[in-house]
Amino acid sequence: MVAVVIIAAIILLGALPGSPVNFRKISSGLGNVIKPVQNLVRKAYDSFDDYNSAIFDGIAIRHENEALRAEIADLQYRLRQNEEAAIRYEELKDAFHIKDTFSNYEVYGASILSNEADEWFSSVRVSVGTDQELQPVDGLSYVVVDVHMNLVGRVIEVSEGESTILPILHEGFAVSCKVNEVNSSTFVLTGNTALKNDGLCRISGINPNNIPDVGSEIVTSGEGGLFPEGIPIGVITSVDSTNPLQITAVLKPYADLGSIHDLFILVPPAADAEPVTEAGAEDADNEAQ
């Protein structure tokens, strides 16, 4: 405040006629003092303005990057969906040969309703039932195959909107089978408690005079009436003949149970259908064990 008064007094004094104070010189001197300050203030302002601009530009760029990342993620998701849809389309297109092979069977397509880690070690629910005209018959079971016509299991229960499947890895499953050769002898394939966690099945009842080789393809034999002859099951991975009276083998199924999306249920003509009971499957499993 005092400085302001002094400067005002000097200005007034310099304006008087005959004043000893040379106002022009004083103004010049003050200008020399004030100019660096003005320059400093201007630079500070310019720097502050540039800083604010950088902040706002950075925020705009960050928002733009976030939007681009979200768009890329959405495009990647759509691409994966399209790839999965294309794969599934090809699989379902390949399924037409099931109809050709089993022309005298009714074929029902079904999707898996549950996808639990251990579902293939227990029963599996699928999306076809009485409301899709799949009719339950007392004591009767239906064959289930995958899109490549490999054996998956059999239907054990039918209700409205869904059916229950017993997969080949389950210890209650059993089927008569043989090597995929003409006039080969038959044996029994069952699920096995000790092998199912490795995705394997057990074969028993092997004729000592006709032991299958490792790598042999195993198919259904057609005996028993439930499973048509020739449905591919899998390949033998090992044979145990240490006991000639009880030769066994281990089989790796063709059906990739962990990645199956669609199944097909084969319903034979009523005249060809034969009842299959759980007791029969359990007896076969006990024999194998």
C-alpha cells in the first residue's frame, strides 16, 4: 500500500511544471524493472496453459483408448462366437450320415443341459424328452452317439423336456463288442471305477485264442438287441494276459466326452426293440471286475 502511494506521488510530482522529477526517465526505469517480471509471468501462464492442455488431451486419449479396447474385445468375442458357430455347423452337417446309416431308426438330436466337470462319470441330462415325442418304454433303453457316430452311452430315463444318459465311462455301463473285423469273437466293455478318471473303459470276457492287439478298433457287436452292430467305440490301449483265465484290456473311447455339444439318440422300430435293465449292466460290470 505504501509503495502504491509513493509511486502515485512520484507520478503527480513529475506532472507538475518545473518539477525536478523526470517522469519519462522514471517510467523507463520502472519499465526495465517490470518487463522481466512481466515476461516471467507470461511464461508461467503459457506453461500452465500447456500443462492444462496436456492434462485434458491425456484424459481424452485415455477415454478414446478405453473405447477402442472395448471395441476390440467385442470384435474378438464376436469372432470367437462365429468360429464356434462355424465349427458346430460343420459338425451338424456331418451328422446327416447318421440318418443314412440308420435309416430304419428315428434319430433325435439333443444338446447337453449341464456341463459339470464330473458329468461324464455320472449321468448326463440332455434337451430332448417326451415333449419332443421321445417316448419312454418300460425296460427299454436307447443308444446315444456323437456327431461322428461314435458310441457315447445309452438313455436310461425320459421325462418332459429332457432325458438322462448313462455314459460309457460310468461303472454301470456295459455293451457287447468286438474287433472291427469279419468273424471276430465278442467280449464285454464296461465302465470302470479305477479307469474312468483317465477317460478309459475296461474290456473283459476275452477269448484266449483270439486276443485283440493293442491299437485294434472296437465296435459294437449287435448282440443283445440294444446296440446296432458296427457302432465305433474306441481303440485298445493295453492288454493284460497274465492270467489266461481272465484276460482283460483297456480301451480309449473315440467320443471326446469333455468337448461334446450335440448328441443323437437312436430309437429303433418298436418290433426290433428289446428291453435292457440296469441289473443286466451291473452284472456285466461285476463280471468284468
